[in-house]
Amino acid sequence: MKILSLHLLAALDQAEQDRGPSAAELDAIDAEMPVITAELDLLDAQIAVLDRVPSELDERRLRRARRRVLAARRDLADHAATHSGGAA
């Protein structure tokens, strides 16, 4: 009986994975995309200076990237707060 249950759970899990993301999940990804993009830009800037002392230009690029991440996170939090109907 236990083996049958495991096979059934595995089949259900596979069916769940095959269906793809829901519309709500896709909307959540879209809402988070500016944060994801900003974090990738920051990561690129950090990787660029891993093996050297950052120049003044590198430092400015890092600061701008950090500010973009913070701004994107703030905007996402503001959007979530206004659309959830409540204040934190």
C-alpha cells in the first residue's frame, strides 16, 4: 500500500510540474522582474571587480547598482502594500 501511495504521489507531483506556472505566479514574476534585473546588474558590477582593486568608475557603478536594487525593492514593497489594501 505504501509503495502505491509513493507512486501516486510521484505521478501527482509530475502532473503539477507539467502544468506550468499559474497566471498569478506569472504576475508575481512580472512584478518582481525589476528587482531581479537590478540584482543581476549589481552582481555583474561585483563580479567585474573581484580580481582587482575597484577604480573610481567601478565604485560609482557599484553605488548606482546598489541604489537601483534598493529603489526596485522599495517600489515592489510599495506596490504590494497598495494592492494588498493594508499598511505595514
